[in-house]
Amino acid sequence: MADDDYVYDEASGEWISAADAAERAGADGAVEVRDSVGNLLADGDQVTLIKDLTVKGAGQTLKRGTLIKAIRLTGDSQEIDCKYDGIKGLVLRAEFVRKR
């Protein structure tokens, strides 16, 4: 697109430059994931569980205070993917963890 191209932004109801539209689209794609106290989470962070959680299908309970290392964001604002010994494909809700 050239610098003088304009596109209609349905959210604001205005014509904006194509460069501004591309910038807004990039910002909208980023999902913010926040823990139970509001800290921003990122890939690779360590989190601690704030309550006991029964893991469906694994037959075990993760206790409060359990450290989960190297989380991955899933693109959902409330879910994080993580690894834990003996549990494959563990997905936790962000409301049950606190950033360490």
C-alpha cells in the first residue's frame, strides 16, 4: 500500500491511513494474559499455584504453592500451557496462578 492509501475503520467510523490500520491490527492480535493479582504473564515465566487443583484425567492433585516453570501462552486471555512431571498437556487457568 502506498502512503496515501486510506481504509475505513469500522471501530471508530473514520477513514485512517493504511499504515495506522496495519499498526492497530498488529496491536489487536496481541493477547494480554494476567495472573490472579494482575501481573502480566509472558512465555517462559514461572508461576505458583494459589490453590489446590484436581487435574482431570491425571488422577492427582496439584497442591497450593506448586512451582510451574516455563509457561507458554495459548492465545486465550485466561489459559496457559505448561509442563509438569507426570502430566502431559497441562493447561491452567490464569486466575489460579501467581507470577513468581
